[in-house]
Amino acid sequence: MNPFSTIGIFSKAEATTVGKSLHTLHQFLQQQSLNIMTSAHPAAILGCPACPDTDIAQQADLAIVVGGDGTLLQAGRLLAAHDLPIVGINLGRVGFLVDVLPEEMIQQLSLVLAGHFVEEQRGLLQASAFRGEQLLGKGSALNDVVLHSRNAVRMIEFTTHIDGNFVIKQRADGLVVATATGSTAYALSSGGPILHPSLDANVLVPICPHTLSNRPLVINSQSQIEISLCSERGHLVDSPVDSSISFDGHNDIELVSGDRVSIQAGQKKMRLLHPKSYDYYQILRSKLHWGTPL
């Protein structure tokens, strides 16, 4: 018996990139007599009515994302809150999350729709920014929450507390707080370790720290992190904004000296489905070119 009767489709906006795969996918799902709900981007490419993303999240049994990791991250932040499982079709550049290749799409989806899949749960981060007691904004991230300098090539100074305990006061270009999923994203390029997605852990990776002894720190994902911008730092006259906090590279919240950011585990997790043949280490070998002659 098919465990999925209503399928939601999400995709990148570029028809030249995803158009062929989208049409093949849509035709296949129609042949399976499934109810199909398409979000705005794939609906425009397919020429069919679009459904609001929130309706798809509430009514679908499975979401199929056609694109790259960024497309899946965008959909995943929404769908995690509704426990909607996701399958990713890889039409991006790297693809740590979207692991079904276009040429294998029909074969692999046939197995998934028949109930033959491996499910992973990927944790999210929730972060809130404050100025005194005023809430400046908040957001969620599947990859990372990043504190970074703005408008100038200069370091910022900040303190980090974990579960109420003082950890470090440091000067750096910023700080990446990443989930195990995000350990292969910005955190990796900043020198952080790769965390297996099954680990219930997050990693804090300083960006270009002034002191070379400042190393990445792996902590329990349930720990509470608080980052405070040092208030004694003066502002540039023409640039009162010291830095920003971003969520998966989007939705920046501008910060000044004295502001603080609170980061904790999200209440929900993203449900990511893979074909039975899924092999995380094979993906690492492929995407990071391990063993490839230089």
C-alpha cells in the first residue's frame, strides 16, 4: 500500500535548470494517480495552478524538492514544523541533502512511494536577537546561525556563554553556530569538523579568529548558547551597525555593540527520506573529492 497519497512539489525558480526534471516528475506522479500540490516556482514552470506553501505543509503526505541544498533548506524550514517528510532531487552544485540523481529519479521515487526508504531526522536551530529587553527578530536554521561583520573588513569582539557558563571573549570576523547538517557548509569552509548527521550535536566555529588557539567547539545540541557583542567597542561614525546575524545565509538582523543573540535547539526536526541505497560516506567521498588524484 502506498503510504503517500498527496505529494507537494517545491523547486528552484530557474526553468532551464529544473524544467526537464520537473515535467518528468509531474508526469510520473500523475501516472501514479496521486494528488499533486505544486508551490509557486514549479507551478509557473509546469503551467499549472499554484498552492500556498502553508497549504502544502498542512495537507501533503510527502514533499519532493527539485533543486540544490539551498532549495531544500528553504522548504525544510517550513515543512519541519508540520512533520512533513522530504525527498530531494539533486539539480544543484553540491548536494549533501538532495541525494537522488535526476537520471535515477523515477526508479528511486518508485521505491520511496512504495515505502522502501531510510528516514533521517535533522535538527534545527532557533535564534533570537535582543537589544536590552527588546526583541529585534528571530529565525530558524537547518544549517547554521552566523554572526558576521558588516560593511567593513574588520573584526568584531564578542563573548560566548554556553548553558550560562562563560566560554570565551574573542575577536574574529564572526562565529558560525552549525548543526550536524550544517557542518559541511560554512562551518567546514571555516575550518570546522564534519559531524555525522546522526549526532545530537552542534559546532561553534570562529571565522578568522585573531588568536590561533581559538578552535572549533562541539557541544550537545540541547545546550543554550548566548553571544553578546562587547559594549565597550566604539562604532564607526559612518557605520553604526557592527554586525549581523543570519539564518542559513538569509534574513539578516542588524546588530550593534551591546546586543545579544540567544541560540537553542528547535522544537521540531526535519524529516529527510533517502533511498535504501543511501550512503553518507559515499556522498562525502563524491562531494569532497576524497581519494581523487590531485
